[in-house]
Amino acid sequence: MLLEDAALPDPPSAGGRVELDRSVPALLLKLGSYPLHHGGLGVVRSLGRCGVDVYAVTEGRFTPAAVSRHLRGRLSWPTSGGEDPAELAEGLHGIARSLGRRAVLVPTDDESAIAISELGDDLADDFLFPRCVDPGLPRRLASKEGLAALCARHGIPTPHTVVPAALDDVEEYAAHGSFPVVVKSRAPFERHSNPTVRSSTVVTTPDELRALALDWRDDPGVILQEYLPREDSEDWVVHAWTGAGATSVFTGVKLRSWPPRAGVTTAGRACWNPELAELATRLFTATGFSGIADLDFRRDRRDDRYKLVDFNPRVGAQFRLFEDAGGLDVVRAQHLALTGRAVPHAAFPEGRAFVAEDFDYVARLAYRGEPTDAPAPVGRAPSTERAWFALDDPLPVLPMVLGRARPVLSRARRKVRLRRR
């Protein structure tokens, strides 16, 4: 395992507002290969701007996070996401020895969040991280099947969910179920060992569902979830930190996503929603969850209820949508709480905007002439956080642009070769 230190100047503090313990570094952890991840870059910038030494597991020297001026050091640790716990523990102990200091762990995918929680005591001497009373809770929350069961137990509304145990159950639904229906991987964190659907997929007809099921094993590994009609629903998000005696909750609307109405947030606005904040806090308390959480809700206008559709027990890619007047976001809240500092609260960032430039370009085309996923706050955004470009950190845009262009150029070259033949 290779640790490369970046020869960087000391990063500026967050305007002298949020004061983090600069003696405690942070480690950005991911399992698997996805170099173009703006959430990870956001973590590097958020903590680095506060003067914290941030280290990251990256896929190479030329990724957006690796070239950020706020990154202190890059760690080379190729993983697939399918490693067994003993192998992961060994790798993390090696990283701890390289760092030489106890670091705050910040996972950016479900696989790493689940592994950290379940390894628990094995990592406690080397790292700081939130601890759930039940170490298996993050796995159940990230599982679509487990989340539906937990919500039913604790009275949190969700869309109606069917969990087929065999292909015969899929055929039964195709014959008698309602359409459209949303097909999701039952356990997205097992996508490396049991791939089913890459992302939430809206299926409109029984024959389309049957065709999709041709590639599934007898245990399909999917859930079939009620489709909430676009014209009767709104997309909302909750990002929160809860643990170590502190809770910070932010709510906002998802304006556009990619793929449209079923994927990651490409544009959003901060919008305080007390009902949604209360629902999320009630779920944290009822389940005993501790950590950073990224939740997706849909408001069903037909019965005026907010229904939880996803719970990611880790930092969300668009978390930088939310930074309050005191400079607090969920990543900074975690660092403060785990290092024994008070987590302050300031004015909610009402109307603040977030844009993921690469995906939002195509999302705008898809949404042209149609309403967005939720009502936006009135008026111009007081501030906008961009996923990739920042005046104080411009270099990450370059590997992002090249990375997005590479498959397009490859397809163009293939077409040229075919025409020549």
C-alpha cells in the first residue's frame, strides 16, 4: 500500500467559523473503482478548507480527488468491493500504520460504511467512526428489503414493496401486479457478486419485466416497488449527522436527477421541511442509527405523505448542498463530534443550490419543457455549490472532463473504424 504526500500549502480555514481539531486527520474510504465521484471530492474540500489533513484512497494520481489542492495524501489500495472482512481489516490496519495517527473515517459508498460498522472493535484503536448499537444496522438500512421492514416496524411511510423470493414470484407479479413498477436491487452493496439492475429502473409493462428477468438467477435479488406517478409526487432529500450526543439535519428538494427521476441528484435547492426532519429523526432514534445519513423521500400528493425510498448510511454525493451560516455540513459535524467538540448550529441555508455540472447538462435536456421533480424555493439562490469547479480548487475539473470524454471518443473511433472497413 502506497501513501503519497502532496506538497501543498496549508489550506485556508472555513472563514474562521467552524473550528475543527486540525491534529486529527481524516481518511476518505471507498471500496471498488469509481474515480469520477464528486461526493468524495466534496469531502476532501470540506475538511481540507478547515485545515484538516485529508487522505484518500484513489484509483490513481490523475483523478479529481487526487489532484485537489486540499488533499494531503493519496493512498493506493485497489479493491473490488467484494473483499472478505479479514482482508479489509488488514488493509485498513496498513493504512493506519502509514498515517501514524488516529484518523476520522469517512466512507463514500455503502460497502465501506457497512464494513466499518461490522468490523467495529477491530478498527477502534486505529480510527474514529460512529458506532451503532447494532453493528448490522447499516447493512439493513442500505438493503431495500431491510429498509422496508424497518420502516413498517417503526411507522415510517414507504411505497408498497414486493420482495420476490424466486422467478416464479416475478412471473406472478407480471401476471397480476400493477404497472409501472420500480425495480431495484435488493442489496445494492452486493452489486459486485450479484448484479441485477444497475440503478432504479421503471418498468412499464409485464413483458418488459419478464425480459428484464431473463438475466436473473432463481433468487432474483430485486424488489418491486410501487411507482409514484411523476405528476403526483415530489422528490426530497435529507442529509444528517446523528451521534455522540449531537444531531444536525438538513432538508432540500431534488430538482433534477440523472437518469431522470430515478438517479443521482444533478440539481437541488436547500429548503427547510420540519415534517421531513421529524420523520428522519424519528427513524434515527427508533433504530439506534449513528453516523452520516443520506435519505431520499418522495411526497405522494395523493395522500399527502412523505414516503422513504432510500437510506444510504454514509455521506451522500450532493451533501455540499447543505452548509449553514456557521459553515457546518454533515462531514464537519461528524469530525467535530468524534473529536469531542461541540457541534454548533446556525441559520439554515434556505435556497442554497447545488449543481453537478456534468450530469446536469444532459438532465436539463431531458427535463426541457417538463416540470422539475419538486417545487424550488422562490427567488434566486443565495449561493451555489458546484460539484466539480471551485475557484480555490480548479484542477479537479480537468480529469473529470477527460474521464467523461473518454467513452465518447472511444465510441467515435469505433464508428470511424467500422466505416473504413
